Amino acid sequence: MSGGAIISMKNRFNFGYFITEGFRSIFAHGLMSFAAVCMIVACLLIMGSFSLVAINAERMLSQAEDDNEFLAFIDETYTDAQIRQLQQQVAAVDNVASVNFVTREEAKENYLGDYEDEGLYANIPDEVFRDRLSIHVVDLEQFGQTVAAVEALPGVAGIRAMGELAQGFVTVRNVASAIALALVAILAAVSLFIISNTIRLATFARREEIAIMKMCGATNSFVRWPFAFEGLMLGLAGAVIAFFLQWGIYAAIYRAVVANGAIGMFPLLSFGAIWAPVLGVFLLAGALIGACGSGFAIRRFLQV
Amino acid sequence: MIRLMDVFKEYDNGTKALKGINLRIDDGEFVFLVGPSGSGKSTIIKLLTAEVSATQGRVMVNGYNLNNIRQWQIPYMRRTLGVIFQDFRLIEKKTVRSNLEFVMRIIGASPREMRRRIPYVLDLVGLGDKADVYPNEMSGGEQQRVAIARALINNPQMIIADEPTGNLDPQRSLEIMTLLERINSMGTTMLVVTHEKELVNRFSKRVVAIQNGELASDERGGYYQYEKSV
């Protein structure tokens, strides 16, 4: 009975067949496929938006950390030796990155340097300024504690610190990260559910075919691959759409910030600098959601 | 080859479908499996295709011991079988050729193999000119021929036909059974489950009768006789 050909019985990975079947199934259940893609787009867009806020807040924070210093004014009665000793004590405080001693004369020069018309302030006597320590911190999240520790040292007559701005960046970053994480978890679950239902619908429509395939000796992976590809393609389609939408939204916000001259205060990253990792993460997340969704759906139909 | 050795099958709901069946079918045999509804015929088919497993006893199919077969081996065991159903179970939206390609693809056949094998098998079942026709454009007899072609296409060692003539008129039934006999004469083992008394008697093959889950009779050149004992 082997006329016509000798049957090979190789487990060939029939990529073309799996892709074709996956595509056919997507269009056979167009509405559900559309809903699944929309959910993935929404999920990735929200995840992306909050992640971009968090990334920019983190960047501003690290810039603020680079610039950030506070000043500890030194007791007027302190001698040079006592000042050197105080400098060492401040350097030993936790979270202090560096300590520089600034004399009152240097402080006056710096002050005048900040103004274009130095003449207006040129006659201010040096005594108006005080000797000081300029202190940089390592981690802005511990800014408050560091200031308090330095202020408590004997010989520190006063402190000038701008902690609110730093704390603001920390808050924005933490809140954005937390919201992104929570929303991503919820939306990923919803996306998984919808993809899973889309694939389940496809498997239900093809249950007779699957039963025949199994009865004719199809392996589980042979049955599973077309559905895996279907989920994967839905996930990737959602990821690509979400990426372009994210690009449009981010570019619009960036242009608005630049147009308002606020780029100095909010130095946002341009999308050109971050598009590659954003696209990579979107594609990865889309593919993962799609593949997992189809994986959950197909399992029960393999019990033939 | 099939061997059932002291096989019992009890379903989860407590139904005792088989009670100590012993049966041996050698390569190349043609066997009718007969018996009233609920006698256990379908359970035997399910055991042989590994849809269910025996509660007790040994089941061997074409060299596979189904008592300790691993899950991943079941597809390979099934490739040694061709199964024909009463209701044909063809994919309506595929042409005859696509129905056969669909099954050949499962075992990894190349397009070249498909181009050579499909016309050969269609000619064998008398449907050489129907390759591009859809099943719903065909008569019941023709659809069953397609189902037979599908069962044959991967060159199995054995064909299991579950009521293959159940939906056909007497003339078509005779044609289908003659075709199965012809296929058997070419070396494929044939196990045919049927209720068709006239056909069984006409072909005078080995007849295995099952009743109440037990082997009622097993005769070579036998005839349909379980009615006599009912």
C-alpha cells in the first residue's frame, strides 16, 4: 500500500503552514482579533507612558543629584584648624559625596558671577558672606537625613538646602513607577484574558479539525504552533501600533515642552534617544502576552 | 498486530464496558467486530486508538504496549493506524486534495511526496477525478471513499473502520466494503466495526462478536450471529 511515494514521517517544522494557518485564523475571527490587538495597544501604551515618565524623572533626579549641593555655614569663631576638623567630620557623615571649603571671599565671587551686571553688587563687603562648606550628596532620597546630620554637628551655624525640588523628583519617579507597575499588571492580565479567549474561540471553531489531526497522529506541538503564531502575531501587531502611538504622543509632549521654553527646567529625553529600547520592550511584551495567551487557551483542546 | 490480553475497562461513572476480553488480530487479517449497541465495541476502538486506557489487562497495537506508552509516543502509534468514522469527519471547507494534504502534513510529508501520493490513493478509491471537489458536493458514498483515502494516505499498518457503512444505502455499502477488502488484499490489516448483517455474511471473513463486554464468539469465515443469542 505504499504506492505513489514512500512516506517520510519526519517531524518537519512547517513554518509556512503554521504562519498561514495563524493568519487565516486571525481573519476568521476578525472582531475578537481586533479587540485583542486593541487591548494589547492600550496595555503597552499605558505601560510605556508611565515608564517614560519614570525614566525622565529618574534622569532629572540623577541630574539634580549631580548638581545638588547644600551649604553648611561655619561658626564665625572657628579657627582654620577647627574648620579643617569640621570638614572631616562632615565628610564622614553618611551619604556625603564630597565636601569643599569655600571662603567668604570665594563665596562673594561666585555670587557676583551669577549676575551679568556685577557692578551693582561690587561694593558689598566680604563680611556679608560667611565661610561655608559646600556639600554634595550621593542619594537624593536621603537628602533630608543628611542635612539634619550635618546641621547637628558642632560648629555648623546654619544650613541652606533646596531639598523640595529633589524630593519632588523622587516622588514623581516613585509614583510613576508604582502606577506603571500596577497598571501593567492589571492590563497584562486583561490582555492575556482577551487573547486567550480569542484563541479559545479559534480552537473551538476548529475543534473537529484538531480532533482529526490528533487521531491521524499529530503531535501536540504540531497542533499548538498555528495558535501560538496567531497569538504571537496579535501581540506583535499590538506592539507595533502601540509603539507608533507612543512615539506620536511623546513627540507632541516634547514639542510642547520645548515650545514653552520649559526644556531647561524639565530636560526631557528626545524620543530619538530612546526609541530602540522602547520598541524592543514593546515587541517583547507583546510577543510574551500573545504567546502566553494562546498557550493557556490551547491546552484543554489537546486532550484527545 | 493487535493483542488484547484479559482486558477490563471500567469508566469513571462505574460502567463496566469490557470484562476480560482476549483478542489477537495478526497482520494482514480482515476482521469484522460485531455486537449490539453498548456491547463494548466502541470501547475497544477507543482502547486501540489510545483515547482511553484499560483498567486492567494488556493492550498491544502494532508493537506499542499501550499500558505504559508515554504521552509523546501516542501520535507515533496513531500513525500506524488509519481510522474511518461512520460520519466521515471530513473538513468541509477543504477540497478532497486539501483534506489529504492536511493529514500528510501532520507526518511531515514534503510537497513532492504529496503530489505523488495523493493521485495514487485517489485512484485507488475511485476518486481520481474528484481531487478539487469539496466534500459537500459529493454523495455519501464518495465522502466515505475520501475518508478511506485519508485513512490510507499515510500508509498505515492497519485500518480501523467504525461503522463505515452506517450512513450509506446497501449498494454504496457493498462498494465501500469491497474497497476495504481490496485494500486488505494489498496487505493492510482491517478491523471493521459494523451492524450490517448482510455484508458480514456476504464477505465471510473472521467475525468477532462482543456482548455485554465479553467475547461472545470468534470465528474465521464466520457470519453475523449475535442476534441468535439475544
